[in-house]
Amino acid sequence: MCTGKCARCLGLSLIPLSLICIVANALLLVPDGKTTWTDSNLSLQVWLMGGFIGGGLMVLCPGIAAVRAGGKGCCGAGCCGNRCRMLRSVFSSAFGMLGAIYCLSVSGTGLRIGPKCLINNKWDYHFQETQGSYLRNDTLWDLCEAPPHVVPWNVTLFSLLVVASSLEIVLCGIQLVNATFGVLCGDCRKKGEVQ
């Protein structure tokens, strides 16, 4: 596969993943689908916006850059123009990898610590001491009085963010290597094939 076609394919994979991260992070802000919970009732990992900033916006940029790198060059059609876009894609892919790593670390920490919830009239990270073992014991999940169903809500969405950001790291890494080859070697497509 040529570097341009590969870049376009990777970019078209990164864009939906970044949108999934944005939506998952937005849903974390409304536990159980209700907006009645304040910032003091939500965990720090939700407010760090790992899915919105890291896995979302910071990966959306390299996704778009990769799609553009697969098309005509910025200086017109041909080898030189495509190399310009590939060079831009190298830097934005590195930026995207940092964002995806940020999302992965915040989401992983959110899973390990657990949600902030109300148990016995005390708001705290009650599952922090379990070091993530609460994930396997769903009978503990019902101990949280408020927000209702916050544990499965957080587990589902943070798990989704972990999977999506892991895929983003892999895809951004592949695009980083692909774009580097595109800068050094050019695109193997013929002039008539470039769209």
C-alpha cells in the first residue's frame, strides 16, 4: 500500500475514534444520564477531560492531517506537495500519540481508583483502597447510594476510553512511521491516482 493511501485509511480510522472519546468523556459528566451532579460529586479523572482533550481533540487533528496527506499536495499535485503534507502529518501524529497516551493514563487511573460516590453520607473515592479489584466484584457496586449506577457508568465509559486510546496510540504510531516514509521516499501513486 502506498504511503498516501495508507495515510488516508489511518486518518479515516482516527477520526471516529476521536469522536468516540469526546462523546464518552461528555457522558462521564452526566452520571446515569442526569445533569444534577455538581463538580464536587464527580471524580477528578472525569474533570481532567482525558477523552475530550487527549483522545478527542489532540487525535482529531492528526486524523484530519493524515486524510489530507493522502490527497493532493499543499504545493499542488506531485511529489513535493505531498511531502509537505506528510511532514505535517509526522508532527501531528506525534502530537496525537501524546494525547492518546494522556487519555489512556487518565482513563486507566479512573478505572483503578473508581468513581467518587456517596456511601454512608460521605462523598469519597471509596474503591481506591481496592486497587481496582472492585471491577471483578459487582456486588460492591450497589454500595454507592449516589449518583445512582455510577460504578457501571464509569466502568463502561472509562473502559471504552482505554480501548479507544490504545487503538489511537497504535494508529498514530503507524501513521508516524508511514508519514516519515512518505517524507523521505515520496508517494508511490501515479499522478492520475492522487485524489
